[in-house]
Amino acid sequence: MSILMSQALASPVEVESGPYKISFDLKTTSQFSLNNSSIRENESSSYMIRVISDNRTTAAFAITGYKQPQYAAFDCQKTSWLLMKALAEAGKIQDPTMTDRQIDGRDAQVQTYRSGVLEEESIVTLAKFWLDAEINDTCGLLMGMNKVELRIEMDRDASQSLLDTLKVSITGSFNDSAQNVLTNGSLVQELDSRCQEKWAELGYSDSIIGAMGYCEESAD
């Protein structure tokens, strides 16, 4: 399902994907479209929204709802930072940063870096947070059932505006009538394993790799 947004955006965009409602404000008058898709697997359901501008995906949201609670603590920041530094030293990325911040009132982990394949002013922003993370009374661990991941390829101001204005809420329950659902456990795109491994090295999940369309069969 694709929704064309062609008007000047003076107020936040709102879109629903499965049981989730997402709103954000890019504070831009440029035209862009939204592409909404979903994946159904045995233990989880993922809902993805792409922001498409100038014939490329400039932002992607991947929201995964699990049937059972999942460990919701972030990856060790030291380990993630060492990986980013190694990639920078290898010349794959430039100017990496990693911060903890609030997104929509929830604790989030945010990484940024510059990529040589993007426009000079664009930066890559990766962010993730849980909608419902809380300490489980039984095991004493931070657990959650609804995870949000983002990848943004925009200039710094637009990226910051998206993070500052993003709102995600749960409005319903999972159902079998979602648009474009795949029931065989595969991603929206057929992923090439070597391509997937390359992007996974940068810390991207399968959901984000699929949402951004990096490893489609038709890709060069």
C-alpha cells in the first residue's frame, strides 16, 4: 500500500500500520510518499513504513510485535562503539557517534555516521527503542513485546526533527488481514545472504535491511 503525501507539511504526518499509529514531522515542503508493508512470522509480526523521496528511501520504520516477552536491554554500548570505530578505521563510515536519548518519552539508543554513498549533507541515523519495556517481576530483567527500529538518510536538521517529533502508539491487536503479509517467514524482499551479512556488519537488523530495500533480488 502506498500513500502519496504531496502537500506542504505544516503539521505531523499520521499513518497506521497494523496495530500501530505513527506520526512525525519532517518540517519540509518537499513531496514524498509513504510505503506501508508487513511481515507475518510464527513468533512475531513486523510492520514497515518507508519514506520515499527523490526515488529513494530516505527513512524507514520497522516495528516488531512479539507474541512473547523479549529481552529489551540495548546491546552493550562499548561493544557497539568498538564496532563503529573499527568500521571508521576501515574507511567504511565517517564521523561515527553513539548516544542515549529519549524518543517519544522512551529510552532509545541512537547511532549516526556519514556514508560515502550518500549526498554530502546526508547522515545515516540508526535508532531503536521499545514501546513497553519494563522490569519483569519474575526474572528481574528488562522485557518488552513491541520494538521500534529506525534508519534515516537525511540532513541533520530533518533527521533531528523526525526523532524529536516521532510518536508511536499501539491502537489495536494483530490480525490476519494485514496488507502484503508474507507467511513463510521471509522478508518483504528476497534477501541475498552475502548482501544481508554486509549490512548486518553495520548493526542493521533483518527488518531494517528489508525495509530499506538494500538486498532486493533486482539490486546491483
